[in-house]
Amino acid sequence: MVNIITIEREYGCGGGDIAKLVANRLGWNLWDQRLTEEISRLAHCPKAVVEAREEKDDPLYYRLFKSFMRGSYEGAINAPKLNLVDSETILRITRRVVEHAAEKGECVIVGRGSQQFLKNRPDTLRIFLYAPREDKVRRLRGRGKSEKEAEEFVDSVDRERADFIQKYFSAEWPDRVIYHAMLNTAIGDECTANMILSLVQTYEARCIA
């Protein structure tokens, strides 16, 4: 029985909106912004800090600063007061939150490595969403970004996600073999959501058989 759906996505393809549609149709909990908020609460830091570090490696200057502070005399003295919320810290907390959500079940989890954390759970349906570049740029422009901003975000965010998955999970992004389906969202949000719901029914029927 499918009890969890993870939705990994290319930036700008509408993954968050589609996940919300699926969760609403099923009456399940959606872990997207809620996931970020819970990580923020557990890390004792502003939500904006978590958003800046999610699904990406720390930049070089941050790694150097962290290394210096933890290795210096002053850093050692102030270690108990030093709360460096880096990517590794966020990843550890993310895993705890994702696994807790999975244990409760009936949830749709968006990105954040959830497909990797839960890849061995038989009650999890793992979906990857993508779209043509021009569709992603158009969607982002519809949300107020300029053409240049949209193009830069489409290119840079996916590159950061690929680096994140490679570093922390030693896997390609997208890691095709762990997904049950990869869907092109150019067919529309409603249609994509309907396809995911149909997959849930088909997968459950197969498991029962």
C-alpha cells in the first residue's frame, strides 16, 4: 500500500504546486514549506537561513569560515556558543523530519533528499518531475521574475541540487533507478497530478496482486 509520495523536481517545473494538488486530493499532509519550517525550528535558526542552505553544498567561503572557527583557539573557546547552521547540519535534521513524517504516513514530501532517505521503503512512491527549459522560464516569469533572473535560477538551482545529491548520496541527479515514474509537467499541473494519483492506484493494485 502506498502511504508516502516523494516528489523530486527540476526548479521551475511546478513541483510544489503539483505536490499540493496531489496532497489535497488524497487528504494527506504536505511536507514542503512545512518541512523547511520544522527544520528551522529544530535548528533554532530563521527559516530564511534554512532556505539558503537546503539542497545545496556550502559555498567555499562558508566552509573555510567554519573550518577556521572550529579549528582556532577562539573558536574552541566559543564552540558551545557557535551555532553554525551548515548544509550537513540541515541534512541531518532533514533526515529526522522526513523519517518521522514517513512513520506517520499519508504524506507527500517535496525534495530535500527525501527520495534517497526513503528509497528502501516499499510503501513509498517516488516521482521525478521535469519540464522543458522554456516552460520553466515562462512559469518563473509568471511569478514576477525577469527573463534573465528566470534563466539564471533554472540553470543554477538544478546544478546545486545535482551537486548536493552527488556529494551527500553519491548518486547522479536525477537518480533514475530509484523513481517509479518521471513525468513532464508541460502537460499541465492538473494532468500531472492526475497521472500521479493514477500511479498510486496502479501501484497499489500491483502490490495487492
